[in-house]
Amino acid sequence: RYNTATNIVFYRRLEKLGLKVAPTDRRTPVQVIHLKDLNLFKMLEGVGVKTESLSEYADTLPQGVEGYEDSAVRILTPRPGQLEKALKRIAVALK
């Protein structure tokens, strides 16, 4: 229940910040977010937001298929009481 309720708000706010959120089941604690042509991984890392770059998954793609590299990351749903703090850090990273 927590993930579903939080992710609805999380997705909407991430999209308002200009990020794309990959479609996923709202119950899952892991999201994929993307910012075209920018190193989102480094931007978020710079403000203390822990993520995992999708460049780590490049070897799992079929030959000839381009991945997102560092412009897309896996991010966890913020823990209870941490949503606003996480969104503020993400907003700072995008400035």
C-alpha cells in the first residue's frame, strides 16, 4: 500500500521536474527514470541521491540495440517520511 500511494505522488512530481518515468507496477519499490542526453546518474549522485545507472545493464541488450547509458537510472521509492527530501534533492540536481 505504501509504495502504491507514494509512487503515484512520486511519479507525478518527477514528471513535473521534466523526468520521464518508465511504466511499471506502482506497487514495486524500484522505478526507472530518464533524462534524455544528460548524465542523470552523476547529477543525482552529486546531491546524494543513490541510484543505479542503466549503463550497468548494457551487456544485457541485444546487439545493435542502444541503451540509455547514464541518462537513465533505477531509483527506489523514498522511505516513509523521505519523499519531500528526496524530491528536493532531485530538483537541486536538475538545476
